[in-house]
Amino acid sequence: MQNYSLFTDSELSDSLIEGDRLAFDEIYLRYWRTLHQKACRILNDEDEAADIIQEVFVSLWQRRTEVKVANLKAYLNQAVKFSVLKAIRENKVSEDFYDKLAKITGDLVFEDPLVFKEMRHLIQHLIDDLPEDCRTIFNLSRIDNLTYKKIALQLGISEKTVEKKMSLALKSIKAGLSLNLCLLILVEHIFN
């Protein structure tokens, strides 16, 4: 009987390709806990994290003859990262997740000058991409600090129109800054 705990990842991967169930079991034992902890740190939901890890390992077993995994740790981390992102996109996360996401993202943006610069660049790009009327109203409100009433007078439109265009501008900018940007920052921070 071979002691699979002494196998290198490369040896386990080679044995996995051959359909060696004991090699698969060793991979599972070696990586399950760490992957589960990482997924839990992001999702704040042990059951959802366990489901994701289970799906990743089922996929690894099912695809064992199709994919030669050169680096098991990197492969499994990447698979879990993508599965976590998918779960978040499908809204399978608790409300606590969004609070944690906001805090970590805010901390990273302000602690890392490069991330802060990229965020400012992205926001400016999103403003520049607004329809001209929305962009004008947004700039008058946010840059020139004019009230909706003053903007309406200056542009010769109703205050209700200003409110509506501003709402559209803000929705567009928020969508552009969507969860995906924040998620990538968060996931990269936790998985690296």
C-alpha cells in the first residue's frame, strides 16, 4: 500500500489522470480545508463555501483525463476563485458579504495608491461616457456644486428633469463600478 501523503503534487496529478481514487482522496485531504477557509473568508457562509469546494473537487475528478494539472494548488485556487465569483454574481451570498466587501474595498482603495488612481481613472471614464445631457448635469451638480434648482434654471429645464437625468447618471456610474471591480480586488486580496 502506497503512502499518498508522501507524494508530490505532480505525482498525485499523474496518478489522478490514471484514475487513482486514492490519489484524488489525498488531493482532497491536502487542499480542502485551506480552500474552504478562503471561500468562507469571502462569502461569510460555511455551507455555501463547502458547496463550492465540493463542486470544484467533483469537477476535478470528472475532468481528470481531460486536464493535465501542472500545479494543483494554483489550479484549485483558481477554480475556487471563479466559483466564488460565480456564486456572488448569482447572488448566493449573505448580506454580511456586502458589508465586508465595502469595508475591504474601501480600505484597499485608500491604502493602495495604484488602486486609488485606477478607481479615479475608471470613474472619470464612466463620467465621460455618459450621454451629454447627463454628463453636463452630473458635472454641474458634483463638480460645480450647484443645486438641482440652479441647474434647472441654468439649462432652462425643469427641476424634475434634472433629478431624472442625475439619477440616470448615478445609476450608470454605479453600474460601471459594479460589483465585479470590487470583487476582483477582494478576491485577489484574499487568494494572493
